Amino acid sequence: MSATALTKRITAPDIAGRKGSVPVVCLTAYTAPMAKLLDPHVDLLLVGDSLGMVLYGFDSTLPVTLDMMIAHGAAVVRGSSRAIVVVDMPFGSYQESPQQAFRNAARVMAETGCGAVKLEGGAEMAETVDYLVRRGVPVMGHVGLTPQSVNTLGGFRARGRGDAEGDAIVDDARAIADAGAFSIVVEGVVEPLADRVIAAVRVPVIGIGASARCDGQVLVSDDLLGLFSDFKPRFVKRYAELGPQVAAAASAYAGDVRDRRFPGPEHVFAAKKPAPVQE
Ligand code: KIV
């Protein structure tokens, strides 16, 4: 048995049990090498459909397909051994009916080996969450600013500034928690509303652009590392500035190649020495 197989992975019930205790640390990961670097430090690796914007250069998450999520989800599971891996259900793969959601979530679970799926939406998705959970699929909810609804929301602005919108988001979180979600992401809402959501549900609320009082936090890793474009949303804290380092490394390499400084003698393979001639 490998050392990896001996490490017990964090499960959805483990995360559910963290309400009001040590904050749950979550980051996105889309590839095996990044998952391997992050795994020892986080509780949850989210294979977010943000990969459509971060890796593929789309303007939104809408063009992301189930096959993309499965390929990246499987890579992240291979690269990690401790954190629970949660894979986003992409736009169009679950909204039609609970049956469609189960068929696609079952593929995600079986083909990636992940521990749970995440889907966006509030009260309108409660029946689907219940259907999945009762059939063995742990579900993480996602309310507030739900990027798959960018066209109906009219943009990516923070939500919950008005009372009616705020009340609806609290009701959404309650409906998803009551349906059996083990945890809920609340994204891009004003801080007092995030605090209301935390108080309203008995499962951990994971914040992004929400409140420091959430039961955990999630960020897109490329944002935290300073890798993803010049744009920095207000809710992102950069812990590194790798973008300029990547550019500097590429520029140094280009100079070395053009001036024939690379490869050096230490980077090339010597010819085999001829065998000594026998007298
Ligand atoms: O797709 C994603 O990365 C997400 C997080 C930002 C919560 O849903």
C-alpha cells in the first residue's frame, strides 16, 4: 500500500462538522502539480469552473463543459491526498432537472474520485440538492453572487445591498442547507448579509468577498498568487506577485537563447567516450 493511500482524506461530513469551529481553509486548484503544492495547507481544494476564465481565457464561466471539469477534477485528485476535492458542476449540467443533475454528478464523482460537487443557486435548486444527497452525492451550495447567472444578474457586482435582495439570499442559503448541503459558499455579498447567512444555517458558510466571520474562506489560487491578469478585485488579498516573476524569467530565457548563453555546457549531453583500443 502506498503512503498516499494511508493518508485519510477529509470528507464532506468532516467539513460539515466544522460549523463555528476552526475556519475551513479552501483554495481553487485545476492541475495536479498545483494541487500537490496546496494540499498540505488547505482543507478543501475546489476545482472551480472559474478555470474557464483563469485557464481558458473565457469572459465568463458559461462555456465550461462537463468534460473539462472531469479532466481537471481527476488531475486535482491525483495531485492531492489529504484535502477533500470538490468539483463544480458547470452551467447547463444540472439546472434542467434533478435527474439530469444526478446523471452528471455521478459521472463527476465516478470519473474524478472527488469527494463532493458544488452547484450554484438557491431555493430553486433545493429539490435537486435533496435528490443528489439522498443518492450519495455530497453537495456544496453556492449563493449570493452566482457567476453562472451573470446574464440574469446583469454583471458581477456585490449583492444584498437592498433588503429584499438580502432576505432572498438568506432564504436561498436556508433552503440549500435544509435540503442537505454539507456547506455553502457565499460569494460577493455585503458583510452584514454574510453575517446573517452564517447565523441562519447550521452548516459551515465559506466566504469569498463576504465576511471574516464566515466558517471558512475560499480564494482563486491564481488571484492569491498574483498570476491572473492586472485586475485585482477588492476581496482578493495577494500573498505573492508571481506574474512579474514569470515575465522576468521568460525575458531572461529569451535573452539567453538569442545570445547563445543557453544551453550551457552543463545542459548538453556529452558524446560517449570511445572505448580504449586493445593492443
Ligand atoms: O469557480 C470558482 O472558483 C468558485 C469560487 C470562486 C467559489 O466558485
